[in-house]
Amino acid sequence: MAVLPGSPPVEVHLKRVASARRFSLRVSRLDGKVTLSMPVRAREGEAMAFLRGHEGWLRETLQAMPESARRSVGLGSVIPVEGRELLLAPGTGRGIRLDGDRLLIPGDPASAGPRVAAWLKVLARDRLARASTHYAGLVGRGFTTLALRDTRSRWGSCSPDGRLMYSWRLIMAPPTVLDYVAAHEVAHLVELNHSPSYWAVVNRIYPGWQVQRGWLHDHGQTLHRLRFQD
């Protein structure tokens, strides 16, 4: 990651792309994340020069984004966890714990965001592993591995060799939404496509999935807008 100095400083994620022949700059409309794609052999000094040359456009683009697209998480924030709105509050002891409608975060307040993200990822892995195992049992297939990512283009995927991948941010959605995504990806263990046969599998193991898919369409972007400084 690089930082463009100024007021305010701008964090820029450098991404080397094998197929890239030139530099390209992108600002995510979901959460304001800035990504500079660059050729594999390019030097970071060249990347910074390109960045400075486009600083005006970058700052104007960020300034024009709604504040909701750049919501940082810290003590005092309210975030969804399994569909419930929880207030992040100071806590004591060593571990994060749930207390009614509050999530108690001990330690340095400056580290609250990253600590909550780590806690959410552990919870997400547990819930997604449980859901994936359940639906895999319903289709009579097994998956090989389960991985979590912070993907923005998809909520999950299934590879031909049975590797499941999910966005860890699903743990913030209602549990039924997480279940639907797990069922959706596990169905690919049977049909690695989106044919009528595939949707017949989804309908069998998770009837009424259209409601949960609609929730993701209407509200999924709000999960990406939370920035945990992770």
C-alpha cells in the first residue's frame, strides 16, 4: 500500500497485474477504496509519479462520493452482526464480547476497527463452515477447502475442484442471507454452471432463495461501505 501525501492523506492499494501494460487508477463506488493497477515490472516510483499526476482527479472523485461510502468503524460506531445492529463500546479484559446490543472492545481504541474485523472473520468462518457442511450433506457432495476474502464483485465462489470461497462480510448480513449464499455455492458442487439443472438444486436445498438474493441486491453495498482499517 502507498500513501499519497496531502490533506487528507489518501491510502492507495498498489496491485501488480500480469496483463497490465500501463497504469490505471480506480475508486470503488462501494467503499471509496483506491486501487492503482500497474505492470508487474513497473517501479513504485513510477506508480507514485502517475498517482501525483492524477491527484486532482482522485481528490475530486473522493470528495464527490457520499459520506456513507466512506464510513470508518471504531468505538461508538453501530454495525450489523448477523443482521443485528450492535454498538461498539469500550470493554475490559482481553477478548471482544457481546453484551446485549453492545459489542465490548477492550484495549487501545485506535485498534478497535481492526480487532472487530478479525473477530468478525472468525465468526464468519464458523458460520459459513457450518452452513456449507449442512448443504453439502443435502446434495451428497463434499468440498475440499473453505477460504474467506474481502471480495467486492461476488459474495462467494466454487472452483471445479470443490474449493469454496466467501466474502467474510456475509457475517454482517441476516443469517438467512448467509445460508442462501452457502447453499448457492454448494449447489455448484453438483452443477458448475447456472443452468436450469443448477437452479433446481438450489430450489431443492434452499426454497424461497429469491428473498435472500433480493436482500443482497438491495442492501449488500452497505456491508462493503464499512471500513475497518484492516
